[in-house]
Amino acid sequence: SLELEVHAGHGLTFDTVGPVAAFPKLRELNIGHFLISEAVFIGLEPAIRQMRHLMDAARG
């Protein structure tokens, strides 16, 4: 009833993003630091694709 938007982030990883992304009222996830850190090892595009896949899977 207050029309607030829910945003989350900070400390989200491939292992932790699923339960957070599944929250139905969630409007935005802030995951930039993790993606850049992971990109050092696997590349930016694969890191983004994997995160997006996990977020989409959590939302069903």
C-alpha cells in the first residue's frame, strides 16, 4: 500500500542470488562488484550470462 520498491544487493554471488531473486516483490538487484570480479576469471559475457540464467531460473 506504500508503493515502495524493493532493491537488494551487496554480497550476492552465483551461490546466493537464487533465493534473493525469487522474492516476488524484488525490483532490482545490485550485483556489479561480483560480476566484475568473476569476469577476471571467466570473462564478462559468461559471468553475465550465468548470473542472468540463475536469476531467471529463480523467478521460474
